[in-house]
Amino acid sequence: MISVNEFLSIKPEKTCKAVMFLKKNSLEPVVVFVRGDLEVNETKVQNYLHEEIIPDDNSTETGICYGFVGALNLTFKKGGTVLFDNSLKGMKSMVCGANKENYHYTGVNLERDLDKPVEYNDFAKAYQGGICPCCGKKTISLCRGIEVGNIFQLGTKYTKAMEMQYIDKDGKPQYPIMGCYGIGVGRLAASVCEAKHDDNGPIWPMSIAPWQVHICAIRPDNEEVAKAANGLYDTLQEMGIEVIFDDRKVSAGVMFADADLLGVPVRVVISPKTIARGVVEVSFRDKSFKGDISLESAVDEIQKIVKEQLAKFDI
């Protein structure tokens, strides 16, 4: 099925699009006209109407010719609300529905063709490269976000229920207005992972990491490796450092891949090769450091690294 834009060889921004809603309580229709390349922000419409709205699924008898709704000669069966977005202000020679099946008008000018003066308001969603309402330049940029907290406006619902009052400066009793907020721990963790990760997994900041140090014992069946790894683990634990210890009998590649997936800030590798050199291999999850530390000074050096990274508080 060919679209109106394709049939008339015009761009979407030359059309006047109708988006239909219903007032939730009365089911009265609400038609929002917006430029064809934009979308309607339902919250803006609700704030303007001071009433909750729901999408019109064409199941209510409104008298609207769905699919061909236009601003000219629009009628409702029992009354309705018509709103115009700012994007249509000054637009000339537009295409819009003719409120008759399979018909559209061309050359529409709202200011000229409507009987009543048109009142424009802001109902459209912001878009990439949109015009800033303050500076008037095309500087709006969009990026993804995560809601990590909420503020709840409780009003006087609970203070009235508890008969909680105070005396104002005029000596009159008043109910305090309440509010509260909540922070989602799960969402907070998700937002950190969104901001700090690579192709291999999360990169936890030291301040909120599930563990601070990840010990990887390569060849734990080797007596010297097991002794050094277990000794380091026990000592770090006693010092209050949070450690995860991987002594599985798996290949180094599997162990390192899993370590990346866990995202622990500091990784300590102990293997027959490092034992032979009298060192442990230390690397940071963010790839900013990788080097050898002598086995004898490993505890002090690792403790120092943890303290330094905690001091950064780099969330």
C-alpha cells in the first residue's frame, strides 16, 4: 500500500499529521495535529489538559474518519478537543486528511483556511538536531538515560489521614505537604554498567565493585601455586579486602574471560611461570595497568592499589 507521501512525492514535514487520544474518564476524543515528521509527547498533552489520556484504538464511537483526519471540517459525534503543535505555525501548502475516506487536502494553510484563530502549543517530542527554545539554534541532542530514583509527591494525603497539623505564621492550622524519594539499587547498578563497560563485560569502580580483587590461580594442582594463592587470599581477607578466588581446573583463557565478565577492578594472576619468577601478575580491569609485583610485597602493593582506587570514587 502506497503512502500519501509517496503518492504525492512530498516529504513528511510537508504534511499535517493527526494523532488521536481519548480522555480516560469521559472517553472524549482528543486530536493533536503535528508536523508529519514529528511524534506527540503524551505527557505534554496531559499536562495541558490537566487530565489523563489514553491512545484511541478506534473502538469508541467518536464520529472521526480514522486514517483521513484533518483540521478542516473536523466534526465529532459528541464533542471533542482539537490541539495544534507549534511545529505547524507558519506552515503553508500542507497536505492533511479531508475527514472523508480515501481523500486528502493539498495546499492547506491553517491560519487562512480555519474559521477560528489557531492556538499553537508545544506537544511534540524533542528530536535529534531540534531547535533549542532558549538559543534558537539546532543544538538539541538526544542520549539514552536510566531512571535510578523517583520523587513521589504525596501532598497532604497522609498528614490528613493522621490528623497531623502545624500552626502557620497567621495562627491557622495547616496540613504539612509530604514527599519522599527512592533509589533503585538494581537500576543504579545497571546505569553504572551502561556507563562503564567494554565488549567483554562491566568495569566496576572500586567503590561499588562486588569484589575488589580477583585472584586467578592457574594450575591450582601445583603445590607452590596453591600455597601462594591461598596465602594471598587469606591475608587479603584478614585485611578487610573483598576477594574472589578462582581455583577451578580450567584453561587460563576461560578463567580470564570469566574474570572480564565479572568486572572486578584488580586481577592477580598466580601461575607456575609467575612463581618461577617470584612475582604475581597484576592488571586492572579497565586495561590501564598490567605488570609484575614481587610475591613478597604483593599484599602491601595490592592493599595500596585498592586504597588509591577507592580514593578516586570514579563512578
